[in-house]
Amino acid sequence: MDRKIEKKKWTLKRILTIGISVAVGVFIIYAIASESGGSRLNVEKEKINIATVKEGEFREFIPVDGNVMPIKTIRLDAIEGGVVEKKYYEGGILVDKGDTILKLSNNDLLQNFVREETQAFRLVNELENTKLSLKRNQFDLKRALVELNYQIDEAKDAFTRGEQLYKEKIISEQEFLNLKRQYNRLIDNREIQIESAKFDSLNARLQIAQAEATLDRTRENLAMIKKNLENLFIKAPITGRLSTVNAEVGESISSGQNIGQIDDLNGFKVRASIDEHYIARIYQGLKGSFDFAGKSYELEISKVYPEVANGLFAVDMVFTDTIPNGIRRGQTLQIRLQLSENITAIQIPRGSFYQTTGGNWIFVLNDGETEAVRRDIRLGRQNPRYYEVIEGLQPGEKVVVSSYEGYDDKDKLVFK
């Protein structure tokens, strides 16, 4: 007789099927929960800073410190070396252009001047003697030519008469030839005298030209040494404030040594130090501004110093309009250096959240402002007040900008 076999209700296959179904259901529920809420944290709304995303004028600028300096500083360098004989002024006072600050003494330079001056006097005397000798020779030549011309005239008359007498057979041929020789000798002598005088005159003029050239060089040397003697008096090249005088009476000063400087008080400039990170974006003509005594003033970069020291490089800035009344040398100014032109951009205020997120995400409040949800964003340029928003936020939305310490692993903040 057949026995009826009862089916088992909880077979292994059925248990596995139910278990897998339950696991899938739990996973789906968790995923839905994650989508709708994720990791949450209850926070007190009063303890966080909330800002509104806005769209408006934006410009990128960086804050830099600048020191007020004279528009021009002139170094006082000794042109000639020497020993400080007298010190007329101390540092810190106002001087006028041309005022003597130091007097140096240099015996070697003084002796050179005396030697050159003596040489110049000697050359002048030699030149005058040569000119006088040339003039005397010219007079002697004229005197000799006058006498010679007189003798030639006499010899010519005697030769002419002798020639006629010789033709008439009154005198002998020998007497006639003697008269002819004497006449021709005087003629030749006159030509030689003239040639000799020309040579002596040319030689004398050459000596005069050489003496004059030597005298000119000596006078130039004398003028140079005299100027060097004048350089022993160190004078103020401009009107201004004598800030330092690094020399004392009796001290030996070498040529080219700096002994002080003068500040031009007719204007000011500002020297600012900037982080080397911005060196590629800094150029001449870039503008900046600062506040002073309740007003804003503009500056413009006039010179960029490319040398980097301790991570900083320097620029000189000049005032584009008026110089503030009451500004002083050495004063420190907080300058807003503009790195871009004004543009229209979506922006959010700077905040401590950036230290945690790096600008990659932010908590955005819902419409009812009951909670804030994490959202990915992308930020662009920045200035000391705002970040430029490239994508992820719209004007009018509100975001949490305070510190995210303890929030970095949360997806949602629920306000209590």
C-alpha cells in the first residue's frame, strides 16, 4: 500500500530565495533612503553662517602691503677719494640744491694740479717765444730782401752799362763777364734767401701748431684736474631731505664710496611686496587702490622688480591722481591690487567652508530653509571678499559659508 509523502514547507531552496529577496529589499530601501536623505546631522541654525548667492560686478584683486617712499632717492657717492676735512650737515635736515655737505682733501690731486698748471705756463711761454721768433725772422727776411734788392738794382745797372761798353770795345770781355757774374750771383742769392725763409717760416708754423696742440691737451688736463678738485666738495644734487651722512671728519673716503642719500620731497611712490605666485600676472600699468582718511585713492604700477627673495617680489606704484594730505614716508598702506577688469559674475562671500571643501562642494539650503543639502560646485577667481561661481549655484540660493568642521562626511544638515 502506497504511503502519501508530505511536502516540506521550508526547503533550503525556499529559504535561500526568501533570504535573497529580503536582502534585495533592504538594499533598495537603503538606496531610496540614501537618495532622499543620506547621512544627516542636526545643527543649530543660529550657530552657522548663511549667505545668499548673488550676481553682480566682480573683479579679482589681492591685498598687498606697501610702504610710502620718496618719489626719488639720490645716492651721494664720492667721485674723488680723499680725507674728510669738514662736515657741514648731519642727516635728517632739509638741504637746497648746491649746498656743500662734505669737503674732502687730496694732496696728490692738488700736486697734480700744480704740476699741470706749471706745465701749461711753460708751454705758453714757449709758444709765445716761437711766435716771436717767427715774427723776428720775417722782419729779418724783409730787411735782407730790401738790401739784396738794392744790390741787385746796382748790379743790374752796372751789367747793363758794361754790356753797352763791351759792345763799344771800351771795356774788356773779362770786366763784362765779372759784372754779369756779380749780377747773376745776387739774383740766385735772392732766390735762395726766399726759399730759406719759406722753409724757416713753415718749420716755425709747424712748431707753433704742435705747441698749441700740446698746450690744448695740457689745458684739458688742467681743467679735468680742476674739476676733480671741485669734486672734493660733495654737494647736494637736488633740493630735499638729507636722510643720512655716513662720514666723519678725518675719515678716509675712497672713490665711488657712498656717504649718504637725499630724498626728493616733491612726491611719493609706494613700494609693495607681492607673493611670487602672482608674478606672471603682474605688469606695468596694473592698478590698485587704498583707503586713507575716509577716501579712496588709486595707484598704478610703474616698475616691476623681477628678483624674488623669500617668496616675494617688489613693485613700485605711483599715485594716478592726487597724493593724500598727511601721508608720510615709511607709512604702510593696505592696497587692493586689481588683477582683472570688472565683470558680471555669480558670486558667494568668502568663508571658512573653503578650507574643508577646497571649493568643490557646498551645503545649499532648501526653499523652506529647514535643511541644507551637499552639492558639487566649481569656483573660479577670487578676491578678499568673494568667490566667483563657475557652475553649481544660481543667484538667490542660500549656502552655508561657515566652517565645515565635523560636516565633511555629511550629506545633509537638518536645522533645529
